[in-house]
Amino acid sequence: MREEDLDWTVYHRIPQNGAITVEDLVAATGFEPGVVTASLERLGHCLLISRSEEMVRLLTIQESLIECQCRHTMEDLPFVIENGVIRAKRGDE
């Protein structure tokens, strides 16, 4: 199966409103844990999901756009986003 097809399947097994564990995603998709983890890495890189510890959730369009802007203009922004928390940059950052 192509990576795109795997990612599509994994993405659509994540609840629209809420989060799911990686273990539950493995069970829901029937794929090997390594395959699911690799898919989640690609989905995270494309700013479609957010992972914290073992939980995975879909990013809203607004969250995805903010993350994209932060990724590509990080030096210019007066704030940083860490684990979903927005805070002002200190002078040494």
C-alpha cells in the first residue's frame, strides 16, 4: 500500500472532536505499530495532527495555519507555541 493511502486511512480513524491513543489507532487500522507511527510523523509534518505523549488529535484549520506561519516565519514572530501554549518570546530566544 502506498504511504498516501496509509496516511489517509490513519487520518480518518482519528476522531473529529477529541483524541485517540496511538495504541487505539493501531487497533482501529489493523496496521503494524511502526507503520502507524511513521504515518503519524508524516501527518504531523504536514500540520494535519497534533501529538502529545501518546494522544493524537486532528488540528483545526486555524491551528494548522498558525503552526504553518510559525514554522515558516519563526524568527519574525514575537511569540512561540510550545505544546499548544502561546507565550511571548524572551529577549534571548
